[in-house]
Amino acid sequence: MKNLITAAIVALAAWGCASAPDRGVISKAGEIDTEWVEQGETSTYYFARGIGAADQKSENKTQRLALARSAAIVSAQYNLLATIKGAQLAGGDNVADAMIKDSVMSSQVRALIKDAQIVRTEWAADDGCVVSLRLPKKALKASGLKLAD
């Protein structure tokens, strides 16, 4: 019985780590995982990943890496915005509806997205990039958004 419980705990921990937003998605061989969590939320923050690639005809590796990272950040910001727009507010609306009604709120949310923390940057063998962003829920609350519990 103890072995069964131990096995269940280990399996649950492995599953939790596999879906963690700060878990790497690039294999040791430099390939991007075929399955990964792109965006979502935890109890304390929203997270998103973005993937970027550079033109392989770029003259040097530094330029390819910089372009891929910039593209990955923009992609992650887009995914993070999509996640936050779906969040429910205390009044029953979601953030997307509130942003349509209130241009100040729209500007605040977009500014928060740009200030999201980059928690992980990974490079693929082909100079592609995966960036993981996260935005604390307390930052949204501090900006005046009343998120539903």
C-alpha cells in the first residue's frame, strides 16, 4: 500500500512539473518539444510562452539570435494578453469586455503586458527561441482590476 501511495505522489509531482510554466521546452538535442503548455495561470500569476525564428539568411548568428528572441517576446506577449483578456472580473465581465468599455484600462493592461517578467529564454539548435513570460496577479490588482476569486 505504501508503494502505491508513493508511486501516486511521484506521478503527481512529475505531472505538475511537466506542466509548469518555467519548465524548459528545448531538449538537450536542441529541438523544441512537440507538446507544451503555451499559456495559462497559477494561483499567483498568469504565464505565456512565445516562439520566434529569425531569417536563416541573416549574416551572423548574433543577428539571428536577437531577431528570434524579439519575435519570441512579441509572441509571448500576444499569448499573455489573450490569457488575461479571458480573466473574469468581480463584476461578471471579463477583461476583454472591460478593455473595450474603458480605454484607460486597455492602456494599463497593455502596459502591464510589456512589463511582464521574462522568466526563461531557451535557444533551439536552429537559432530559434522560446521565451516564457509571467505577470503576477497582484500587478493586475494594483492597476485597479478587480479579478474574481
